[in-house]
Amino acid sequence: MVALSDAVNLAIDQARKDPHGRHAELLLHDGPLRQTVIALKQGAKLGEHNAPPAASIYVLRGRVRITGEDPVEVSTGQIEALTHRRHGVEAKDDSAFLLTTVTSVPGAESHDGSHSDD
């Protein structure tokens, strides 16, 4: 079992040392469910990428901006569902968040939000 507060402190420390200002640590992997602590140094970005079938971001420390079609800022203690469209993440402060993803859903496509009706 991992203490979330310890994982956050470690991830932020590692992000501050990383030349790209980021660090990720997979905490839980159970079938299609994954929970990852991601830390970004202020100003660091995760470039645009495709979303899995289901995902949320819960900000544990700091403030991030989720970019894409409907940009939104998320602060400590807030949780936001991620859209099924391309998006990126930008740290407004030194930040850490818990990314929860479901990597496969029967009948759902992983990258474009379309669903199979077959």
C-alpha cells in the first residue's frame, strides 16, 4: 500500500529535478483500471494526447489547466472528468494530480470518443 501524500511529495521532488519538469508514478494497475500520480513543475506541459475511454483528474496539490476543445483550470481538491477528445495539461503552479483511467471498455473506441453500435 502506498501513502498518497508520500507519493505526491516524491513525484513533485522528482519533477523539480527532471529536465522536462515532470514525473509519473503508477500506483495501481488492476485490469483496465490505472491510477497514476503525475507531477508537473510550474510551466511544464503534457502535450496533446488522446484520452482513454474513461478518465478523471483529481488535483492533489497546485493548479493545472486542461487544454483542448473546452479548456478548464482545476485546483487542489477539485476533480474533473477528461473528455474523450485530444487534450493536454499545463501546470500553473508546481502541481500533482491523480490520473484515474480505464484503458478499455467493451464496445468503446479508445481514442476518438466514438462508440460501436454493432
